[in-house]
Amino acid sequence: MGLIDMLDAYFLKKMENKDKENGEKEKEERIGLTTLPMLAFKEIIGKLDFQSVQNIRATCKTLRKRTPYPHEKITSIQINIKSDCTAVFLHTSDKSYVMTVPQSENCWESLLLFDWDLIFHKRTTPLRKFSIWYNRYYDDPQFSFVYKFFRLILKSRPPLLVKNLFLSASDQDDVLSILQFCDSKHLKSIKLDGDIGANFDEDKVFHLNKLYDLEQWKNAEEFELWDVRDFAENDLNPDLAPFAHFLYLSIPWSEVQEDRGRRRG
Amino acid sequence: MSVENAPVVDVDEAAIPVEKKMYYRFESNDKKEFRVSELAIQQSETLNRLVEAMGYTSEDVENKPAIAIENIDGKTLKLVFQWCEHHKGEAIPVDDGSVPKIVEIPEFDAKLMDIDNGLLFKLIWAADYLNIVQLLNVSCKKVANMAQGKTPAQLRRVYLLPSDEEDEAAKRAAQEAQDPRAREVEEEFEERKRQGGNSFF
């Protein structure tokens, strides 16, 4: 018998003795939310909505340990960046929760970073959608800071499990900050709004071809491009081979208009 | 020893086979005795298996001692058997995860569970222990309904939960009450766990 086994036996014996000493009275007194059998406790937690599970977790350490993370219930994350605030929407199957942070406080990144590991801790099912959407009137020339922040988060973490990716981006580097860290097995759809920040840097070019070699690009089934700004020259007269595998494709360029297929449900 | 008969509800006699009309006797840990119909017992997987294994005849049921249920008191057991009698003959739900579980609390159950939190948690504990699936479902639903939409502070008040500080203080007090050698071993054990070691060697 190893020392660990001896310790286990010691603690087991100690617990048994304690139960005997204290008798049934104490056992009855102990019955409560913190001491319910795990099956029953999970039944209760399973019947609560996202916010209520969060509140249960916030009551005390014991329930925090017992309560599974509710974040598996999150089906999509939507980050809307406006001129005056940033709204992070967390959608579950039945409700949406929004965390709105005024731009002046500039702290939503740290809040999301705090939640990120909770959301993706041991997550096995992909998010239905992850999106970063910029308000048209967003007037901060440092619009790419969000992507730089995400690159920092994602490069040191497991792949992002998501089925549908939607990004408002100024160039391929913005897109790469997210796309290359997505799990290519789960990613089905890529949608890009490619002209943010055009009023700040009219000469900036979007090199879409930098995405073609990514596994995430090759494995995706749908691609949609909205409101493109200037693309690199080879994209203006593109070789359509890199798009051949998409079951649904929409690239509204003036020179090449290609729409085919149907979206998945 | 008091005898409490679980209420008998009107049933369709023709629907119940004659051999199912046997009433078993159970005794709680505070020596309260209950008579429960065989059909009602079927709601509890644990008790159903127990009586099947015992193979009692009608005479045995009357002549042998009541079956002791050591872990449940009379007040709780009365509620359990009232529930089982009311729902006897009903299909037992199977939760295989294939369909979303939607639980509604019937009026009878709602009245039965109009009790203080302490007794409600004992009822849940008993439903789990006796493996009464639907009673567990509705009692957990009742607790969930009570918790829904409440702030952490409100939850602490409703369920008499300790705050993190109180939790820590209770843990420290419990540790201090232990004998020094046990505390020493436990602290070393926890330290090893923190360091990620699986073994002392």
C-alpha cells in the first residue's frame, strides 16, 4: 500500500468516525443546496438560465466548485464596436445577454479576457457564431486594436471552436488575427465586411489571397464578402480556383460577380 | 410507535391487477410506520427492487417487521409516500438525453411541496436516495424556480448559504478543531496536490 493509499484510508476512516460521532442529527442539518447529491444538484442547475447559474456560482466557494460553468450554454458571441461604446452579446439558445462598456472606460477587453477562458474552458461544442462588427460611423483610426488584442488572446490558447465567423476588417491581417486560430474542423462559414477604416487610409489594400493557404479557408464551405475596399491587383482579376471548394459563394466585386450555391440552414 | 397510513386515492380498480393490491409496511428512522401499496412502490426503483428481492407474501407483509428505511425521517417519508400513492400507475420518465426535459409541476405536487426549504431539500435527498425519478424532477424544478432570477445576495438569504468569507472562516474553524497530527497530514497532502504531484515519492 502506497502512502497515498494510506492517506486515503486514513481520511476515509476519519470521515466514517466523524459521521458516527456526530450522528444522524448533524447529517440532517447538513442537507441543503451545498450538500445535495450531485445528481439532484445538476438537475437543479440544468433547469436554470445562464444568468441564474452565474448567480449561483457567485454565492459561495462551495457552490462555485459544484456548479459547472454555464458557458457551454453560450451559442454565439457578437462584439459590436460603436463610436461611443462596445457591446458584447452572449447568446444562449433561449436568451441573449449583453455586456455594454462605454468606450471611455476602455475595459471591455479585460472583461472579455477574463470570461474567455471560462467560456472556452473544456468546451467541446463549437459556437454557432463569432462576430466582430464595426459600426459604420466608427471614427477611431486605431480600429485594428481589437484584432491585435484577439491575436494576443488566441495565440496562446486552444483553437477557437466556431462554425460561422463574421468579421468587419480593414485588411487581411485583421482577418488572420482570428481566422488562423479557428478550429478548421468546425469552421463552416466565413463572412467578411472588408472596408472598415477606408476613410482613414484610402491607399490600404486588402490582400485576400493571403488567406488562401489556411486550412480554415480550405475546409470552409461558405464564403461571403461584403462591401470590399480596394483589393490587391491579383484579387481584382482573381483566379477562382481558391474559391472552387465553396458550396456557397458570394463575392460582389464589380469585375467578378460570383454567386453560387445555397447557404446551409 | 405511531402508524401513519399514506392517503389512499380513488383508483380504477379494474385497471389494477388483484395481486398488486398488497400493502407493504415501511419504517422511518424515527420509527414512524407507513403502509404503501405495491403499485405506489413501483415509482421508487430502489424500493421496488428491494420488495422484489424480499419476495414477501401477503402474510409476510403483516407478520414480519416493517422494512426499515434508515436514512429518512417520518416527516419526509410521509411526503414521499403521499406522492407515490398519488402518482401510482403513472409511467416513469426515462431521461436518455434524446429530448429536452420539460418539467411541469402538477397542482398536487405544488401543494405537497409547499413546505419549508429544509424539508424540501430532505424530500429531494429522499427522492434521489429512493430513485423516484419524477419526484426528483419536480422537486428540483421547485428549487430551480425559487432560484431563478435571484441575485447572489438573495440566494444566500433564501438558501442560508455562507459568503466566501464565512465559508473560509468555517473551514479554518473546522481545521483548528481537528487534532494537530491530522491537520499536519492534510496540509501536506493539499500542498502536494497544489504542486501537481500525484505521489509523495
